[in-house]
Amino acid sequence: MEKKNYNLDALTGGDTDDMELCSQYGIDPAFAYTPMINDKMFETMHESSVSDMIRAGYTKGQALELTDKYVANARERAKTILKDVK
């Protein structure tokens, strides 16, 4: 039985497999082939962005504030994209 991919790329016509994302980004494979894969990707993106910004010279507070905004915007875009996907 074929497993359904729930990542944004796959849901919008791409060919990225959920398990590829788990391997590439260190996400627990238990989230592959479930709608939670996108939430875990956003969490991973958030953690990575905060770390990168701190290394670039932002304070932790600045990094968190900016990253929270970026991730919130990305989540809203994802909702907009996914509402049109059946």
C-alpha cells in the first residue's frame, strides 16, 4: 500500500517524500506520512533560524522575535496554499 505524503511540496504537486524530509532535517520518522510533518518542519525551521540569527549577531530575543514573525507568515501562506488543495 502506498503511503500518502503530507508535506507541502507533495500536496502541491511536487515529488518530495515525507521520509526524505525526516532524513534531511532530523525529524522523527513517526511524523512521516501524517499531517504533522508540516508542523515538525515549521518547528525545525524555527530552531534553525534562531540559531543562524544568533550566530549572525542578533540577540536571542531579537532572533526569537524575528523568527516568530517569519514562521507565522510561513504558516499562514501554507494555510492559504493548502485550502485550495484537495
